[in-house]
Amino acid sequence: MVSLLPKLSQKEIEERLKVLSGWSYDGTFIKKKYEFEDFKRAIEFITRIAQEADALDHHPDIYNSYNTVEIKITTHDEMGVTQKDFVLADKIESIAKSMGA
């Protein structure tokens, strides 16, 4: 069976990361850490990500510690990073920019 979302090569991932400021690849996930002015703003960011993730039916791992939010994205079905992960990362970047992160 041919996948509709093929896993990207490390080179493809590195190329795509060049346009996503602050994102990195750890071999399994693409990830980024954001810092906000306070806890309330961090939770608002998480809520907005959840809405986008539901709309895309693609859900990141989200970690929160007070005003810091770390996002990790991978495509579990492919056991690696796909184009779908970069679509979600772009949406998260837009949310972060709109919130001044």
C-alpha cells in the first residue's frame, strides 16, 4: 500500500526547517519552544493550537510549564515527519505571531 503522506527524508526536513524560525528536528519530531508573558497567555496559545489541530485532524504533543509551551509534531501513522507536520507547524507559527510570541 502506498502512503498518501510519505515520511520525509532528513534532507527534506532540514530544507523545510530553514523557513521555520526556531524549529528543530530531533530524529522523530519537529519541535519548538515558545515563551509568553504569563501562564494565561500560554494556555490561550494552547487552546488556539487545539482548534487548528482538530480542524486538520492532526494533533501535536504539547508541554506547558508556566509561561512556556513546547510543541512536538510527528505523523504517528508514518512513524516520522511528513508534509502534514509542516502544515501544522506553519499554522502554529501564524498563531504565535498573532499573539506576539
